[in-house]
Amino acid sequence: MKTTDACRRALCASLCIAAVAMSGCQKAPEAASIGDPTKVPPAAQKVLVVGTDAAYAPFESQNEKGEIVGFDIDLVRAVAQKAGLEVKFVNTPWEGIFNALAQGDRDLLVSSITITDERKQTLDFSDPYFDAHQLIAVKQNAKVTSFADLKSLKVGVQTGTTGDEVVSKLLGKNSTQVRRFESAPLAIKELESSGVDAVVIDNGVLVNYTANNPGSNLRVINDAAFQPERYGIAVRKGNAGLLAKINQGLADVRADGTYKRIYAGYFGKGPIDSTKK
Ligand code: ARG
């Protein structure tokens, strides 16, 4: 722990120790917004709890150390820094993620969440921060070439996602051909073990998975039937103050090149090539 000169010069060592303990002699934390007296130093403000279903690489996942990492994480960290907010990420299963927000257990959500009219009825979204769409993955040797080809097949999805929605529309909500899983990796695992014939999941996740697991012999298929989707950061309905800060932070990271840098780190230069075999 570093102490200031004033502290070192203190006559009584024990006094200094006591002062350090009270953090009186501690140097101000790096993150204190120097030069902007209107911003409350992070230590004095509430740490916002960010919920994320960290089983959705490359957007949010857990590394070997159990740390939550990914594009969404880096982005929200950067946005929070611009907005003078302090955040901490808490792994939150998708199944309960919207409830956790509504009940106040989480202050915001970043989890590759597609902005939909239905969700907008119960929470508020930031400006969109990422373009996405659904994608199909099948075994390399499968005969599937289009979404319509899934009509007679067993299709895995993550419960309650937009992938679940489109597949439910094609096969019928109560069809036993729709196989719902708690997480995207579980659905993909089931495809690898031939428990399902296909999965329908967000493009970024499937492209990332197939690229990193060539041995799994999966093939991705795009289809014009898949609507454009956009991810947003979610806050409790009516939390306009927080939303405004997030939107400003998003605009700032876009304006100063931070967004581009983070994006390039995960996806390279161009948009995700979702049809690449
Ligand atoms: N974009 C899709 C949706 O909003 C899937 C998101 C799933 N996210 C996750 N971290 N599991 O429904």
C-alpha cells in the first residue's frame, strides 16, 4: 500500500497506520475521475451489478480462471468508464436473467440480448450495440441447405432465445422436434452427439464455435428467412437516468475508436462472415 509523503512524515507510526487503515493516507484510486469534479469517485458510488449468461463466447464466457470475459464485457467496461459508472459482472443463467433484473438483483444486463418489442414491454434497452442474426449449424455430412429443411428434423435451441422463437414458429411451439436447452453450449453438445440434427443460435456464437472446434465437423448455414437482430444493454423499465448514461457511454466509445478496437479484437476487421464454411 502506497502512502503519501505527509503520511510518511507522520510523527507517530501507529497514527499513520491508523490513518492508512481509514484510507486517509492512501493515494486516491487511479480511477477517480481527475479533472471532472462533478463525477463522484467510484469508491463512493454504488457498484452496478451486471448480469450476463457467461456461456456465449465470444460475447460472454468464463475463462480457465473463472473470470467473465468477452466482447460484451469489454464493451460494457469501456462504456462504464466513459459514463463514470462502476460495474461488476455476475454470471446469471439466461433462464432467470430478466427476472433478476426486474427484482433488482441485477442493475443491468449485457448478454447478447436481442432487442425485441416483447422484451421492451418489461425492460428498457440501450441503443443497439451489435448486429446479429440466427444461423443454423448441422453436421458436415447433413443434407440440410436451408431453414425450411429443418421442418422434419430435431432442432436444438437455447430456451427463451430468439433462436427458440424462430424455430418454434417453423415447427410449432409445442412440437417435440424443438429441443430446448439451458445454454447454447449444451445445445451444441447435443448436436455433436447426434441427439439433435441441427441447432439454431446467434451467428457470432456458431461462427466462433466452428472456427475454434474444427474437429467437431460442424457446418453453418445462413438463410434469408433470418431477420436482422440487434443487441442492446438492458436496464429496469423506467431507469432513464442509467439508460442515458449508458447511451452516452456507447456514443463516446464509438466516437473515440474504442468500440472499433474492441470489435476488431474479437471479430477482425469486417462483419462476421456467417456463411463461411
Ligand atoms: N440474441 C439471443 C436472444 O436475445 C440469444 C442471447 C443469448 N445470450 C446468452 N448469453 N446466452 O434471445
